[in-house]
Amino acid sequence: MQGESVHGMWSSRLAFILAASGSAVGLGNIWRFPYLASDNGGGAFVLIYLGCIALVGLPIMAAEILMGRHGRMSPVNTLRKLTSEGGHSKGWVVIGWIGMAAAVMILSFYSVVGGWTLHYAWLYVEQLFGGAPITDPDATFTAMLGSPGTLVFWHTVFMLLTVGVVAMGVEKGLERAVKFLMPLLFLILLGLFAYGLSTGKVGQAFEFLFTPDFSKVHGSTWLAALGQAFFSLSLGMCGIMTYGAYLPRDISIPRVAATVALTDTSVALLAGLAIFPVVFAFGIDPAGGGPGLIFTSLPLAFNDMAFGIPYAIAFFVLLAVAAWTSSISLLEPPTAFIVEKGRFSRKSAALLAAAVIWALGLVTALGFNVWASVRIFGRDLQGAVEFIASDLMLPVGGLLIAVFAAWVLRKDISRGELPDLGNGGYTAWKVLCGILAPGMVLLILYMKLAG
Ligand code: PFF
């Protein structure tokens, strides 16, 4: 009943871990986490974040993987299979639709931002060969956003990179790409961390990130920590469920989920310890944070530091690689779904999904310039797409996945997928998934919508 997925299978435990970590480690780790931590009480935020990862993120990740592994299909068809096998309401299939819609929407703007990282890497490569230095990073950033041609060009390049991998299939595309890209990512990150050590400011960065300041902890800190845990672990949108569909039966789900969560968290912490020493060494105020920290503040340091240009190239390549391995996991669910319709080869399916997402990405790209005055929910177009997908659909998807896995899914299925958990461990998983995670998600949703 549960042979292999028609899309292919991961060849090993390591392949799954690299692919799922590739999905998890992304722009969220390298720019968002350090900034959130610094703004929300440093060590206090980190502690709360770790709690959210362990108590909410991990159980939901296990739920996604086990549902995927049992269904062996794209999210929508996995849910169809699980509901028909268990005699549950077909209404639960909505989980798959929400997940796929969120993946499509997130990739549409993620690819535009991925394009920014390629554009910046290119600007510094040009500088290496005598191009004009970026002396006014604000102006460079604004000029990029103001140019539809630049944004669309790099968005297109990024999308081509993504579809190039997905079109090749699970083993020859996804697995081969992550086996090369993830070690590259770790290597660059370690290099940048070593550079940070050489500035003599790692102690200050450490203090900044890890000294708990509980006076800065408010309701919004919990919100930020839980939201970041979801986004960073790629949960709620069935990307991890799709990767779970290709996981061989004999691999322990709790163990791989824990490894992926640990890898994701370590990369976020290491990124903080690589970036902040440079920030401090050049007297930059980290308070601005957000995308600005990377695209407008760090370039100030790149101009003055030793080996600044190679450092900048390595840094933006790191970001591009991290974004690339995440975007692959966003294109895979819709691609698998189209393949399952039976009328398209994987190549055509990947191209079709990518073309639709590319077109949707134009909304984000043009929202920065041509359509800059358009407002939805009081946000610009990119902000609106991001809000609907990341802030609403991800938590709702995560909530439904947790409730379905803990309360609806037949016990013999969930128990059968988690054979290495003792009875106590299995009960703990059920309680976390069925009670704590939904409670926390409902709380964030309420606070987000109310505030
Ligand atoms: N986890 C990615 C990051 O931290 O940047 C973002 C992401 C990728 C979210 C894939 C969701 C997803 F399915």
C-alpha cells in the first residue's frame, strides 16, 4: 500500500535531511532571525523561539512528514487518500489546497527577493572587475526597487534556477542540487563566521544576541517568535509534507525532524554571530533591521573592510543559495500536483507551475514601482501577498494540519508512522499537536488580527 512515490524517492536519510534543511534554511534565517532577536530582547527572544521550535514546530513537522509519507502524493492528493482511507470528511482536503496556494503565493515574492540577492552579488562581481563602488547604499537599493526591468530580470533568472532543478525530478534534480548547495552554504557561512571572529567583536555580538532582556518581552515577542518558528521551519504549507512523501519507510521521523529543526536553528544563530560582529566593527546601528540591514547597512561596511568585495560576493551568494534551496521546496508541491493529473511530464508540469508563479511575481515586482500607489489591506502589493500567505495561510494551514494529525487521522496510521516513539512519547506528540500547537496558533492569529 505504501510502496514508493510516483515522483521518486530520497536515496538516503541524509538526502532528506539536506533537502528539508534546505527548505528550512532561507532568507528567514539569515536576515530575519538576527534582526528579530536583536529587537525583541536578545536572549529572551532566543529562549522563547527555542521553546516554540521544540514544542510547536517539531510536533507539526513530524505531523507533516508522517502525513506525506503515508499519502506518498502531492498535498491535495495525500489528503484525499488519508480522508478516504479513514472515512473522514472530504473537507479536510482543504489543507492541501491552502498549502499549495500558500506555496504559490510565497514563491511569487520569495523569487523577487531571491532576485535581489543575485542582483547584489552581480553588482559586487562587477566591482571586483573595476565597476563603480556602492557609495550610497540607500540610493542603490531605491534604484533597484524603482526599476521594473532590473527586478523582473533577476526574478526571471531566479525562477529559471528554481525550475531548472525541479524539472529534473526528485533524485536527479532536488537531491543532486541540495547535496552540492547545502555543503556550499555551510562552508560560506563558516567562512563569514571566521571573518567575524577576526574583527574581535564576536563577544559583543554574542552579548547582543544572547543576553536576555526580559523588559523587552511583550505579547508581540511571543507572536514574533512563533511566527518565525513556522516560517523558518517551512511549516503550514505542505512543503515538508511533500518532501515527506518521498521519505523511505525505514527512516525515523522524530529523528529527522529533530535534526532539521536543529540545523535550521544553528544556522540562524551562526548567521547572527557572523553578521553582527561586522555590524559592530563598523559602527552601524543594528536597530534599523529588516531587509535594510542587509541591503542598505552592510554595504557601508563592505566598502571599508579588508576583503570587503569578496566578502560581499560570498555573502550575497550565501543568501541566494539559501533562498534557492527554499524556493525548490515551494515549487515542488504544485509541480507534483500537476504531474498527478496525468497529462503532463514532470518537465512540462514544472514549467507550467513556474510560469504561473513567475507571472504572479510580476505583481510583487511592479508593486515596488509602477503600481507603488496600489494598497490592499493598507499594504503595498508585496506586503499584501506576504501578509495573506505568510501571516494568515501559514498559521491556518499549520493549525489544521496539527488538528487533523492529532484528532482525525486514524491512530493506527499515525502510530504506525512513529514506531520508534514509546507510548509516552507518542502521547506527548499527540498532546503537543492536538492541544498546545492549535492553542498557540489561535492565540497568534487572534493577536495578529486584533492588533
Ligand atoms: N523557511 C524559509 C526561510 O526561512 O526563509 C522560508 C520558507 C520556505 C517558508 C519554504 C515556507 C516554505 F515552504
